[in-house]
Amino acid sequence: MKQNKPLPEIVFFSKSVMGAIGSELEKIGFKLLSNDMNGSWIAITYRRENMFIKVQGSVDYRDDLSYYNIVLGSGESENISEWYSIALWQLIRAIEQGSMAKEYVFPTGKDVDKCLKKASLDLLKYGKTFLNGDFTIFNEIVKKQNGGN
């Protein structure tokens, strides 16, 4: 894949994610694994033992809306792409019945820090059991996502 210079809003978002979300994850033992930026998309991954948190987003003009997701994953392989994962919004919907949670709208300008702070609080609140190593709800969502009952 051809690497394209990341757009300024992607670079700014990257720095903001590392401050708002990354700093919270590092407090609980996660380490930055990768910060991939290419043109209009980004994927920042933090890892701790057999779990990862990935913030991925896009401002591509072909997307309906510019968005970002926080993805929680678990697995044993060295290749994270082989691990099970779910979006944080799926976890929120499982915990809060009737929630309309979905991808986050990609923030710009002065809204970036405020939006990422809220996303960080969502992750710490709704992802608490996952972050503490309890994969019960996570596994239920993965099972449904993969066609299980």
C-alpha cells in the first residue's frame, strides 16, 4: 500500500489521542504499539498482555461522515489482526440497554480535546471489566458478532 502524507487533522488527532486516551491507558499498563497514519486515516494501537485498545478513524471524503472508533481486542497471537475485537459502541449498547451509541464523529478544531476526553471517560467506564481482565461481556458480543447465539 502506498503511504500518503497524513492530513494535518490526522496528525493533530494523533497527538490529541495520545494525550487524552493514551495517557489513561498507560496509567493502567498499556504500551503504545503503533501509530499508523496514511493520508486520511489513522490507527493508534496500545497493548497490554493479551489485550489491545485501538483508536482508528477516517476523514476520507468518500466516507459518509468522518468518524473514529475505539476498538477493544483480545488474543494470544503476535499478529493483532488475528485477535477478536469489538467496537466500544457495541460494549456500551450491551451494558446500557436502549443506548444508541455508535462511532464517534471525527472532531476538528477546538472540539478535539473535549471529544477525546469524553471518549476516554466512556472507555474507562464501559470498558472497565474488560480493562480489568474480565472478558465475559466482551466474549458474548464477539460470539453474537460472529454468528453465534
